[in-house]
Amino acid sequence: MSKSEEIKGSMEPENEEASVKTGEHGSRKRKKNKKAIITAIALIAIAVIAVIMWLILRKKTAGTIAAAVKTTTVTKGDLTSEISSSGTITAKNSYSITSLATGKIVEADFEEGDVVKKGQVLYRIDATSAETELKNAKNSYERARANYEDAVKELEEATVLYEGGVYRATREGYVKKLYIASGDRVSGNTQLADIYSESSMKIKVPFLSSDAAQIGAGNDAVLTLSDTLEQVAGRVETVSSMTETIEGGRLVRQVTIRVANPGGLTAGLTASASVGDLVSAESGTFEAAVDTRMNAELTTQTEVAEVLVHEGDYVSVGTPVFRMTDASYDKVIRSYSDAVDQASEKLDSAESKYDQAEESAGNYTITAPVAGKIIRKNYKEGDKITSSGGMASTLCEMYDMSEYVFEMSVDELDVLNVKEGLAVRIEADAFSGQTFTGKVTNVSLVSSSQNGVSTYPVTVTLDDTWSLLPGMNVDGYIILGESKDTLIVSADALMRGNQVYVKDDTVTEKVGVVPAGFRAAEVETGLSNEDYVEIKSGVSEGDVVYLPDTSSAVTFQMPGFGGMEGGMGGAMPGAAGGAGGAGSGGGTRPGGFSGGNGGSNRGGGNGGGMSR
């Protein structure tokens, strides 16, 4: 039976007898019934209004909940994936200019803040003692080099001279007398033979001292033979500086003239001489130009195995004279080789000392290693540099201003994506709105850890110095990748790594936190940053996708009404209890309807009444 039926039933007479009663009592009863009817109608009206309000509020609540579902749209755009960090600009290379020399500074023509060129002289130190040492070292080196060259030359000559173990003549002429025989031991300067040769003749002719003073070595001369008056051309070899007195008290000086023997000259012939217009005071006597001893030129003793020439033989330079024993030959050649080795060692030592002296002398002139800027000047002209425990003194400091770097700290989760050569976008606090560029030039493996998070230093080299200065603070953005005109979606829309929920009104069931009206779609992702993710496949441009609320859970509470879905049972005192829902939410404001527990189908049920 409905509520209206229950109310209507209560207004009908209980029996016929009651309906025919008249009088005062009947009148009061009719008034009482009329009042009850009015009250019932009012309560019914209140109940109807409450139901209508509940339905309206329920619809608004549903609309509010629906409106609370966040979504985003798949669009096309440009996406840049970056890693950012802050750092401080420094010059790529800084230099501490030191001195290995000690002494008084005689020149320091620069100041702090100056820009200097590579190789520009910064300091000169008094180098008097170093220059003396350098000169001595140079002389020693040149002597050692000459000795080495001589030793090499002697080895080469000995190799030719003693080829095949044969000793060869060092003079030209006839062998007048031999002084060696087989089995003899020959050493350096041992006399081997007397050599005589008339192929070249010489003659000493006296000239008056006054005339001799006008004659010099190399002058052409003409000799006139006393017997035949034949003339032979010659050349002045020497002019004696000693004055002699000859017959008639004349003062003369001897002039030695050498001539090539045309074949008819012999020792003992006489001749007069003339040099230009000057004529000799007397004649002189020819003698062989070669009439000497031939001595052994050996560095070590050797044994004669066989004599290869005889007295009266004509020998020229290189003619075999005797053959050595094999052991002797090896010993001779080895002695020359040893001499070369010794000379080479002495040359190396002298060269090393010369280089050291040269380097030491160079330390007294100090130049800029690169073009750069002087940051600090510690010594000036007139200061004296002294040794300090073997440590080099730092004279000044400079920056190489041609290249700047700064260091970024990259998280351990990102560092594997950072490679040398990646482009870097740079922003400087001192230049708001301007962007500079650089590239990654080093990824260090030496990490540092703080609060359980490890970071790695990444060095960035700027493409140019622009107007930036060392010490300025910058923010660096390492560009991991860029995509143009690609599908992108909010990074928050991605769930379980590669899944989004696309708007689909045909889906009626809720999936976890995802409300009804959305279907799952697997996507292939690409680049990403803090805000967006590149989508390569799985969705299309314009798709609406679910966006999880990253804030705390949203609760909807209707002011003045609690647990409306809990039923309207017991809304009216005395009326039959409503069907009663399961809800139990209570109103949060005074005067709100408390949650109904569900009344019975009879009046006076357990439905909650108005709370005050």
C-alpha cells in the first residue's frame, strides 16, 4: 500500500454508525478530522518537496563528479627532451706562470687585467751567470762534435786504407829503403820506408831582403836553368822571415819555389828565379820535393804477415805495403770503432749539457704560453726571486679567454643518456632573455653522492665566449633529442609506462581509478620531458584521454543533506517509513537531514527525522 493510500484510508469513517452521529460531539470530531487532514496534506507536501530537492541535488552531484574527471587532448607539436642543471663559467684553461730561475727581475712590462698575446715577454730575469754557462757548454759541445766527426772520418779512412787487412802507402815516390819484414810488429809511428820522388822539385833561391818583402806565397815564378838557360814555371811556396848575409855583404831572404818536373830536372841542377820584375840575387839548387820517411799510421800494434813492396819500387798513395795477420786487422778496425763510440758518448754528454744550459738560460725570459688575460700579478720589476725549497715561484696567473666551460651535475638516472657532442642550450643570469650554445665535451665517471642520490659532473664547452665572463652563473639544458610536428600528450596521461585511456562513451564499466567512458590503449612512446611525451603509435590527433588527478582524492559533500542515497525513510513523523537505502552519510551542517536507516512499511518507522 502506498503512502497516499495509507493517508486516504485513515480519513474514511470506521463504520456506518459513526457516520450518522450528530450533535456537539460529532461536530468536534469532524473538526478534529479536518485538522488531521490538513496536517497530513502539509506533511505530504513537505515529503514531496524533500524528494524533489533530493533528486535535484543528486543530479547536481552527479554533474559535479562528472565535471571532476580531468582529460587532455592528443595534439601535434614540437618536443624537446632536455636535462637541466646550473653551473659557473670558468676559463677552459688557466695558467700559473712560474719561474725556475732565481735572480732579480729586470723587466715586467704588464699589469693585472691586461690582455697578452701568445709568446709575449712577461718577465726578464738577470741572466748573466746563465749566459756564461751557456757559452762554455756550447764550446764544449762544438769540440766534442769535431772530435766525433774526426773519429768517424778516421774509421772510414781506415776501412778503405786497411781493406782486406792490407796496409797501404801514405806517400808517393820511390822506396829508397825498407825497415820492416814479415813477423815484425808495427805500431803507430813505426818507420816503414824512406820515400824519394823527383816528380815534383823544389828550389831555394835568395832574393834581396827588400825584394823578398814584396813576394808572397802563391806568387807565380820563372826558373832559368843555369846550364841550358831553359825556363820552367813554378810557384812560390814560402818566403823565409830570416835575413842572411851573402857574398858582397848583401842581405837576402830565402824564397822556396816548387815546380812540376817536366822530366829533365834532377837533384843538383841550379837555376836563377824571377818573380814579376824582381830577380834573385843568386842561383839556387834543385832537390826532390819528396824525400821523407813513411811511418805507420796505426792506432794499435799489428803484426806483419807479408811485405808487399821492395826497395826501388815506385809507390803512390794507396799502394799496398804489407799485409796484416787477420787477428791484427780485426784489432785495428775495432780500435777505430771504439774511438767512434767514445767520441759519440762524449758528444751526447756535451750536447745534453748544452741543451740544459740553453734551457736554463731560457728560463730567465718568461713568455705567455697562450693568448689570454692577466688575472693576478705577484712580482714586479726590481723584485728578487729566490729559491723556496725547490718549489717554483708563481709570478702571475692568467686565463685563456678563448674558450669557456662550466660543469653540470647530472642525476644517475639521466647520465647514461648524456654523450659527448650533445648540444647544450645555455641561459645566463646576467643576460636575461638571451640564449647561448655549447656542447658536452666530457662525462666524468667520478660521481658524488648526497642524501642517497648520486650525480656525475658533465663538462660543457661554450661555442663562443660572447660577452660572458668567468664566474657568471648559468643554467644549462642538455638537448637529448628533438621531434618536429609530432603527436604529443601530457606526461601525466601515461599510465603503467605505455598505456593511456581514450574517451569512449560505449565503455560502461569503471577500471580501477579510471571512470566509465574510457578505454585502455597501448602506445609507443618516443622523446619525453617533464610535461609531454611523444606518441609514435596507439592514438590519433584529437583523441581525448583520461588525465589522472595527481592531487588527493576528491570527496563531494552536499551541504545540509547527508547520505541522500541512504533513503528518505522516516522523513515524516507518523508517516510510514521509506524504503530506506543503504547510505549512512550524515549532513555536515546544522539543520541538515541525517542519514535515514530505512523505515518499515508502517507509520512511525525508524526513519531519521529533522535534526536540530
